[in-house]
Amino acid sequence: MSSDLREHIAGATYHTYSRCIAKENLMKEDRMKELMLTVIKETKEKFKFKLNAFEILDNHFHFIIQTVNDTHNISKIMQRIKSVFAKRYNKLVGRCGPVWNERFGSKIIEKAKDAAKYMLYLLWYLAYNSYRKNKVNDPREYRYGSINCYLNENYKSRLKITLHDAFLNLGKTFKERLKNFLEYEKYYVEGLWSQRW
């Protein structure tokens, strides 16, 4: 059975995600999350794309990636990240076989009914993954996510994060954007988001 063709739009923003084989916690150890950070960094050096956000959990990950051109489309970017990680993971732990459960999932944010609102929702959804999985008491404490890049103007992330326009359009100054962005966190926590984007 053939897979559906994935839509590629240069300049589009993609929410991508993938799970480990059989939902196993293959990335539970910090060294495996560090490996993923290294692979993403290397892929950013090889391919042209903007990383807007990421969250790496024990058995899955979420990335928000904005493509720049057709040459380095989302499929090529994700194929490299997943295949290089799998190869290095198997070598490190002395195993063979698949690491990932399926093709990566992706949604084009700009296709949402309200793309800016959807993007702001996703930033908090990704961040609260670590909280929902009982890894931390507050998403700001989690080391393998990017929410602090949106909360602290001077935050030094291990990966270069390009702040998304949905955030940048929340105000003229970082302080104003932050104030408005924190309101969206309240909406997320209180479950007041519309599920129809």
C-alpha cells in the first residue's frame, strides 16, 4: 500500500511529530535527547529551514519547522533527522531494527482557519507535553523544549530558534508580546481554546 503524497509548500510552517517504535521510551535517557538535539543542529547546518519550536519527550517528539525552499522540503528535513538519529541510536545501544513507529505526521499551520491562534496554541501544547507526562511541575523547567525562547528575550537555547510571526505580532516590544503570550497560556490551561482552527 502506497503512502499518501505529503504536501510541500515552500515557506510553510509545519507541526511535525513522530513516535518511537511500539511507543517505547527509547529517548528516556537524557543522552538520547541530547543526541536528538545534535542531529537537529547538524540538519539545520546542512539544510535551510527555520526551527520555531521543539519538544523532545521519552517516546515521541514535536517540531515546528518553517521551510525556506522546495529543495529542502519538510520530507527531506524530517527524513534526515529521523534516519540519522535511528542509525546513531542503534549504534549506541547495540541494536538493529526500526526506531520510529510510522511516517512522521505533519500539519501545515497556515492552512488553519486562524493560523496565528493555532500557532500560539501549539507553542503551549508542545510546552505542556512535559507537564502532562509528569516530567516537570512547570513547562519552563523542562530542558528539552523551546518555550523559554518565547518567555525570555535573553534565553540561550542550545538550538537556534526563530520566533514565529504569530508571537512577534503580539506586540511592538518583547515585554508587550510576552504579556499577551502569557494570556494565551491561561486560555490553554483553562481549556478555553477553540478546537476548530
